[in-house]
Amino acid sequence: MTNKSKSIPSLVKDQELVRLRRDQIIRAAVELFADKGFHKTTTREIARKSGLGIGTLYEYIQSKEDVLYLVCDFIHTDLEQQLIDEMTHEQTGRETLINAIRAFFRVMDNEQDRVLIIYQELKSLPNEMLRYVLAKEEEITRHFERIIERGITDGSLQMEPGSVKLMAHNIVVLGEMWSFRRWVLGKHYSLEEYTEHQISLLLQSMQQHPAVRK
């Protein structure tokens, strides 16, 4: 079951306005965090960059840590929804896995700056927020586990059940690697090329698993 996101209090009751203003704040903060780092960025700088007064900023968040949490929550929520959407289609487990990997890698590419900030600054979150973020990270991996298990059940994927969790983690790490090492991988592969090469290697490793060798 998906872990419920921690609610960040807001003095503003209009939820659509809260969403719009927080999006402004998140975008501004990501630029500043990427340029100066989380600890050297002040809330006053975030307010200025987002086009809000410092008083207005505090109507939508309570601290700089709230902003970092919202960045993390945004990416994990987006990822999870895309994986859930793929799982609702009438496809084999193999087809679902291929499409889910493509969707996951696209998000890693589109949200590269935010992904890097999450992993660089995650330790800066208070314990309660950190637990939520780590739980959502685990849930992304569990979605891949479920997709692989669907493929084993319908016969479109071959894998020893004991290896499913590790394979799911491998997929997540390969997606994150595009964000972390795109500076060098991008010299040799486009996102599409990188994705298709990794899908091919992953599927080959499933077919060559010792449990299914003839």
C-alpha cells in the first residue's frame, strides 16, 4: 500500500492556489539548490527567486526543509502515477515492464536537477519527512516488483522469484544512473538509445537466469 504523503500546512485555503504557488516555490528552490546547495540557500532567496514576498512565502511553507520535502514528494508522486497507469493496461508483464522502464527513465531525464538534489540533500530532511520520502522510494521499487511478478505469472518473463526484488532495485538504479552520469553517458547515447540498450540487457539477464537455463 502506498504511504500517505505528509501534509505541509498552509495558511491559504484555496488548494489550487496552493498548488500553483508551491510549484513556483519548488522551481525557484531547485535552481538555487542546484547552484548554491541546500544549506547556503536562504528562504529569502527562494522567495525572491519565486517572485513572492517573504511573508507570502511563509503562507505556503513553514521552512526550507518543507520545500525540499515537496521537491521529493513531487517526483515520487509523478513516478508512482506513471507506473500505476502502465499497470492498468491490458498487457503482458513483459510489455508492461518495458513501457514502465521507458516511463521511469523519461522522468529521470525530465527531472534530472530535482533528482540530483533529492539524493544530495536527502539527509537534510527532518526524520519524519525522511521516513516518508524513503518509504515512497521503496514503493517505486515495489511497483517494478509487481510488474515482474505479473510477467512470471503470465509466462512472458522468466525469473526465479527470489531474484525479483533485486531486479526491481537494479531497474531503479539504472534509471537514476542516467541522472547521475548523463554528463558522460550523454556523449555516447541519446536517452532513447540508453533506454533501449538497458531494456535489452535486463531482458537478456532474465532469460539467462540459472533457474531457466536448459
